[in-house]
Amino acid sequence: MFPHGLPGLALLLLRASAAIALGAENYSHRQSLSLWIQITAILISVALSVGYLTPIVAVAGLVLEALIWSDVGAGTAAGVAIVALDAIALALLGPGAYSVDSRLFGRRVVVLPLP
């Protein structure tokens, strides 16, 4: 769940891609979106960037993207598909080793005292 090396780097880039897509969508439609959607988009983008509760936040980001698309209209079909597939892949794969989730929930070495 928390791979190191190149797979971990790839998951870091995937998290960054999903966070940037949500942030760019929020920024490009900031005039027509309500304040709570803008604040939620910023919080979800930050949580995705650092890898905090990644599967849950990725699904929340996809739902928020759908709310934005329903409010102001979706872009191209290819853009919608890329953002949706990024969020779904991130929700299924997890955050990777370079994340807050890895530090909070990663493997630990348990040393038992001698009897």
C-alpha cells in the first residue's frame, strides 16, 4: 500500500496531478462558484498534495469536481475523463510512501521485550 522508489514517486505525481486539476478547475471558475465550494476545493487539493486520507479525499475530490461540472458545465470530454480516471486510480491505489498516510498508518517495527 505504501510503495517506495519509482512506484512511490509515480503515486506522488498522481496525487499532484489530481490536486492541480481540482485547483485549476476551482481557479478557472472562481467567479461563478460559491465560497464553500472554493474552500472545500482548496482543502481537498491540500489534502491530496500531502497524501492525507488519500482514498477518501480522492473520492471527495471527484464528487466536488462533479459538483463544479454540474454548476458551470464540464470542459471537454477528454479533460473530464482524465480527471475522473486520475481520481479513481488514486482512490484505488492509495497514497504511496511519500505521504502523511504512510507516516501515520505505515508499517512499524514492533520490538517485544524478552520474557
